[in-house]
Amino acid sequence: MLQEINPVITQNMDAWNEVAKRHFSINRDTVIGNLQTPGYFIDTVLKQELLRRPVGALTVGQFNCNNGRETISAHQLGFKNAVGFDFSKEFVEQGSHYAREVGVSTQFVETDIYKIGAEHANSVDHLFATAGALCWMPDLDTYFDIAFRTLSVGGCLTLWETHPCLEMFKPDRDRKRDGDERLEMHYSYFMDEPVDYQSGLDYYSNEIFGKKSVLWYHHKLSDIFTAILKAGFSIQRFNEYDVDNSIGYREVENFEIRPPMSFILTAVKQTS
Ligand SMILES: C[S@@+](CC[C@H](N)C(=O)[O-])C[C@H]1O[C@@H](n2cnc3c(N)ncnc32)[C@H](O)[C@@H]1O
């Protein structure tokens, strides 16, 4: 499987690197401003999971950390160390830049998640990933195997992710691009082919941007649960919310009858 997905990973990495400078120019000042408030980018739902136990001696880590704003905010909640992993050189540099600007020692590792090696085994006590992480990962089994290996025994994995039901809609900006299409279900919950996404990754300005198309993968809740259990985790808590914790589907929040839009899941590595 990993051999087969390598070209997809490279294609997606090029697209993320292509958009990263643009995100930086749009967001830099507000990110630095907001990071002056410790914990700013970790909302209440995620914070509650991260702070269930005393964290002063623990390391927090984030997979698919993007520009590191959330990793730094998590560090600021009181963890001893923090580390973010992302395959985009540009975003990892931005994370290091923000950490220097706010004077924290958060570390960033430029790596494809699938290539995180034994040198990081047992190094993180609470690992998290947030909205829009899993959809870039074609192989969930390997993703959660690596999460399991990266965690210390007793360590927790928390996903604060987009709900797969929300991914049945077209993102707001695609509907605008396609002539202000009506908001309705567009993708099958059971689709197992990736979406070849042509609008680019500038979801801040909402303009079509970049020459690179990307492939994103829809994973059903059952796929996510099965892969987590298969990796050896024990699932402790799961909850669903009618709030879009990405910024892609805000108009679904206007529905009177709402689908689940985000979920939080915490699983524990009980044995090595
Ligand atoms: C939508 S962003 C996550 C944004 C995050 N929720 C936030 O609000 O900051 C997805 C991230 O996953 C990263 N990514 C995608 N595929 C990856 C892979 N195979 N290995 C490491 N990072 C990857 C991208 O570079 C991007 O930064």
C-alpha cells in the first residue's frame, strides 16, 4: 500500500508547499497576535481532553500540524515539551518562526507521517490531530500504527476532526465557484475513491489557487474506529458536535436540522 500511495503523497506535498507562503502572508500577523494569548488555538472541546491529567511533565505532539499554531498553543497549556510533525517544509518553517516569535521551545519535524521512524518511538505522551488531517492520509491503518508507536505507554491519542458526514457536502467555496450551488449532499458517505480536488488549498482567501491538484480521501467513521482498534488502542471517549471545526463548511451550520459536523475521540495506548 505505501509504495502505491507514494506518488499521491508527493503530489499533495507539492500542493501544500505551493500554498504555504500564501497562507503565511494572509495569516502571519493575526497568528502572532493570537499566540500572545496562551492556548488561543486550542478550543474548549480539545482543551478538555488535553488537560484531563496533569501535563507539566508531559510531551504533547501533533500530526499534520500545518503552521504549528495549534502545536504551540497546546504547548502553552503547560506541557513540558511539544512537537509538531508535517511534511511541508514551508509550514514547518512557519511553525519554527512562530515559536521563535512567541518565545516557546516547540519543535517541528518535517516528515511524511508515514515515514516517522523508530527515533520518535515512545516520545509523545499526548498526540492529537485536528480538522483536515485524516483526509490526506490514504492508509489509515499505517497512520494509526505510527501514532501508536510514537506514543509512550499510557499515552493518549485525540482526534478533533471533521465528521465524515460533513464531507458529504461540497465545501462552501466549491459551491460558490460552481455558481452558488444549493447546499445539499454531493458525495456518497460510502465513496472509496479519492476526490481529485481542483480548487487548490487557499481556503483562507477562498480564491482558486495553485497549479497542483490534490487528492483527498473520505474515511467513514467505521474506517477510523477500525484502524484505531487494529493499531492496538483502547478507545476511551467519543463525542459528536453540530459545529464545523474546520472553516470549510460554515453554511451547514445554518441548517435548522443539522448533521454531525465534527467529532472528538480519545484512545489510549495501554501496552507497548
Ligand atoms: C488542513 S491542514 C491541518 C490544519 C490544522 N487542522 C490547522 O487548523 O492548523 C493538513 C496538513 O496535513 C499536512 N499533510 C498532509 N499529508 C501529510 C503527510 N502525508 N505527512 C505529513 N503531513 C501531511 C499538510 O501539509 C497540512 O499542513
